[in-house]
Amino acid sequence: MIFFNTHLGEFAALLTAFFWTITSLSFESASNKVGSLSVNIIRLVIGLIFLSAFNLIRRGMILPTDASFHNWMWLILSGLVGFVFGDLFLFKSYTVIGSRFSMLFMTLVPPITAFFSWIILAEKLKLLHFAGMTLTFSGIAMAIFSRNGKGEKLSLKLAPKGILFATGGAVGQALGLVLSKLGLGDYDPFAATQIRVIAGVIGFAMLTTILSRWKHVTLATKNRSGMSAITLGAFFGPFLGVSFSLIAVKYTEAGIASTIMALVPVLIIAPAVILYKEKVTIPEIIGAIISVGGVAVFFI
């Protein structure tokens, strides 16, 4: 129990990695069935219901009315950047290159987070940081490039737009994490997540209205298999996953938390093979491990 208490942040980060593995597989399935925009807004609404009920039982508040203006300002901005911008691109990448490769690109989040921390929080970048970045990029490159035969040139095995979507998702996640760190302080992580999700719901509602996509959202709610996948993903994503990621950031160093949470590309390999019958090559496995290793080196 003492060991658990002294490493609460690390355990929270490890659980987050497992939660995000489940949610990424669920949302890939749902996005292919009903579309990424519909999945985004529906899963956030479901996640908000989970969070509101949990906070009502735990804190006696259905809404985070005890949050300060500082909390609200930065967490709302974090929710818009992380959920609306980041997840819009991430979920779109699910439909193009699949959740396994999309999660591999999420190993870019810690290096990009450090970059934004350098700009926003004036944190210093060391030579070792650049070594970690290089290793992470090398691992991703090893996984996404292939050579058809001996002597053949290297070629991309993924659609370029899928790579752009996944990279955009990583940028949104990284900037959202830095902004949430600014807004969290000593505030309750679950209530903070609720604020971020509220911002995400409002942002996607506006986007859905602008794009005139409410009809698609309505049809999506009538798709039983799609809704089952969205509900499962919402429980382990916006509710548990995001909340535990904030617990991890609160109780341990952001670098340690990011490194552990970056294990998703490795954890997702087995279920992707078992559930989706994906063919995984040795270079892809090695590339995923190297990429995660780059994240670890980055925070030594």
C-alpha cells in the first residue's frame, strides 16, 4: 500500500495506457461505422454524463462550480485544443491508417509537449531531449516505411493524409496537455476533466452546426453496434482515461507520466492482431518499441 501511494502517478499513467488502448480500438470501430465527427461529439456527451454522475456522487456537485476563473479559462482552452482540434484529426486518422498506426504517432506527444513547454512555460531543452526526439522519429519511420524487395527503394506503406491527420492529432494532444497543466494546479482532476469535456462538447456542437452534420449524428445514435463501441470508448476515454492522465500528471513528473502513457503503441499490437486480424511485421514491432524508447530517453 505504501509503494502504491508513493507511486500513485506512475500507476495512474499505466492505467491510462491500458484505458487508451481500449478506447482507441473502440473508436476506430465506431468511426468506420458512423463517421469520425459523429463519434467525437457523441462520445464526449456520454463521457460528460459519466463524469457528472461520478462527481455528483463523489463531490456532491453535478458541475464544477467550485473551479476558479483561472481553472476554467485554461481548461476550456485545453479542451478546445485537445478534444476538438486534436481528436478531430486523430479520429480521422483512425479511418485512414487505423488505430495501431495512429497510436504510434501519439509517441510524438511527449517531444511536442516539451517543445510547447519550452515556448509557453520557458522550460529548457537539453541535448538529450533532441536525442530522444530523433529516436522517436526513427522508430516511427521504421514502422511506416517498407521496401518491397531487395534493392528496392523505401516507400510509404501508409496514406500521406493519414500521417498528416495523426500528426495533427499529436500536436493537439500535446498542446492540450500543456494547457491543462496550466489550468489544473491543485484542482480535482475529475472535475478538471469535466470542464475540458464541456468545452469539447460545445466546440463540436458548433462545428457540427457549421458543417450541417446533425442529421449524421442522429443517424449514428440509431446504429446499435456503433453506439456500443462509442459507449465503451467514452467510458475508458473521456471518463477514465483523461481523468487518470491528469491524476498521473498531478502526482508525478509530466515526463514520467508521458513516457508510461506512451506505451499504447506497444500494448495495442496484440489486440489489433487478435480482434482485427491485422498483419504485424517485425519492423513495425521493433519500430514501436524504439519509438517508445525514444520517449523514455527524452525524459531521463
